[in-house]
Amino acid sequence: MTYKANQRPLDALVPVALVLGVALVIVGVVWTFTLAPLVQGAELSEPVVIAGQQVTTKLLLSQKIFYLHVPVAVSSFAVMAFAAFWSIRLLMTGDRAFDVRAKTAMEVTLVFVAATMISGDLWTCFEWGVWWVWEPRLTTYFILTLLVIGYFILRNAIEDPERRARFSAVFCIVAFVDAPISFLITRLVPSSIHPVVFRTDSGLPPMMLIPFLLGLFGMLLMAFALTRIALAINARAAEVEELKARLEEQDAQAQRAAAQEALDRLRAAGVRVSDSASSAHTPEVVGSNPDSERSVAAPDSPSKEV
């Protein structure tokens, strides 16, 4: 009941956030493929005239992936931050409701991590001609992906709910340490071939920055809405499991009570049978019978002559 009372204000924003997020992402994608200019790439062997302009470098259409790839990756970091926060709250309070929230956030994180890896691999293939490069940003994010997957493997390996909640919380907090490392690796390792996206000068002209920001805010709103929807579903599932456990416990108690009652009846019946058997084998004390005494004494009495 406490969970429902605390979540109602945020749950009321879920439909608005979801619709607005989808709308922003759609507008950003349309802007990206219609108005955003292409990025200049490698030099061409000879100049080419495109739309009345002479082009000497290759225009990279694959750079359009950037407008969705980066917002999805940032959303995965944001949702995982909430998972780590709720894990800390679980360790501080011991409230199992925070375990449900952390698990839900990690589920949404897994979705965004998978989308990031897929879009990133497409970008890698188009930009660098290979599907994978052991580059610092890719390597750190790949480690993050393995850690998110390992979180669910750990949860499925532990049956006890209390131990599962504590161990998963600790693992989630440790795994989140890799998120800021992956986000800042392009600054920590300047030789990284990944560009630095968030800079003081933005690094993007307005026609490129606007669709990027639209996609970023839209994806964050979608992440928020998906997290709230998944949290409501998992909370109800947890309540159902708790009610099921209580019913099973009550049924087990009723069965134990019935068995104890039957055992008590059997013991009482056994005591009655034992008492009956004991009374049947006890010898009877024969009392004096006046008729018998007279019949025994009759031969000794003098006979009367007729």
C-alpha cells in the first residue's frame, strides 16, 4: 500500500511522458534525415558535383545513426543510475520494495544497452569497415553489457529472496562504476577514435544540434515512461507472489493443524482401547452367595425322620 501511495503522482505523468517522448524522437529522426547536413568524411579521388555543389570529400550518411545511438546510450546510463540508487537504498533500509525497483531499472537498462550495442555495431561497420574494434569506448561499454547480463544471472542463481536482494544490490552498485568510465572514456583517453559529444561549444551546428537534443530528451522521456510501466507491472507481480506465499503458508498451517487434530483423536482412541483392554484382563472378586452356603451346609445337617 505504501508503494502505491508514493507512485501515483509519477504514474500520472507516464502517458504524457511516453507520448511526448515518442513525438520528440520521431521529429528528431525526420529532422535528421531531411534537414541535418551530412558530415564530411574522407577525401574523394576526384571532385563530384552534388545538388549543384562541388564536393571533394565523402558525405557520411552513416553518421545519421549518431542521432539515435548517443541518446540511447545516455538513457542506459541514466536508468542504471537509478538502479544503483535503489540498490543503495535497499542496503540502507532492507526494504524489499527497493529490490523490485532496482531489478526493474536493470531490465530497462538491458533493453537500452542492447539497442546501444546494435546501433553502435552498425555505426562501426559503416564508419570503420569492421563490425568490432577493441577501442576504449567500445570495450568499456561491452564490459558494462556483460555486467548487466551478469546481474540477472546472479539473481537466477540465488533462491533465498533476502540473500538474492542483498547480493544483487551490491553487484548492481559495482557494475554501475563502469557507466561513468564508459561515458568519460573519450576524455580520459584522448586517442579514442570516438568523438567527444558533450562539449562546452557543443561541437555541432544548430541544424545538427537541434535534432540531437530532440532525440536525447525524447529518449530520456521514453526511458522514464518504460521504467514506470515496468515498475508497476513488477510491483503487482511481487504482490501476487507475496499473496501466493501467504496462502501457501496458511494452507500448510491448516494442514498441520488438521494432521495434529487427527493425531490427537488417534491418541485418545488408543487410550480408550488400552483402558478397555486393561479392564478386561483384571480378575473378578467372587462375593459370598447365600444359596451356595446353604447348599453346601445341607448335607451336614441332621435328617428328620418321617
